Amino acid sequence: MKLVINGETRQLELPANPCISDVLEAAGYGGLPVLVECNGEALFRTEFETTPVAEDDELEFVRMVAGG
């Protein structure tokens, strides 16, 4: 499936009817603390499993890091 992730067009192998969690895993963000925006809408982590993804969706992934 072709998606725009962080401004870059990417082709990912995803299961049928993919959700945000599937994309995170395929794009290398699985298990990491990350903020997600899908087509301009910020998502809660609880929505990652239920938010569907379609061809040409625009996603922004922002890794959360802590420092001092």
C-alpha cells in the first residue's frame, strides 16, 4: 500500500484492511512511544487498533523521547 509517512511516499506490505498499528509495525515504529496524526487528525493510542488506513493516506509519526 502506498502511504505518505512524515512527508515521504512509502510503499508498505500490509495485511488486508490495515489499521494504524499495522502501519507502525511495518514502518519500524512498532512498540515505540509515538504520536500519530492521520490525514491531519491527531489520534489517541487507544485508536491505533481501530483507525483504518487507506491508499494515499498522509501519516505523521513523532517519536517521544525524554532527556534532561
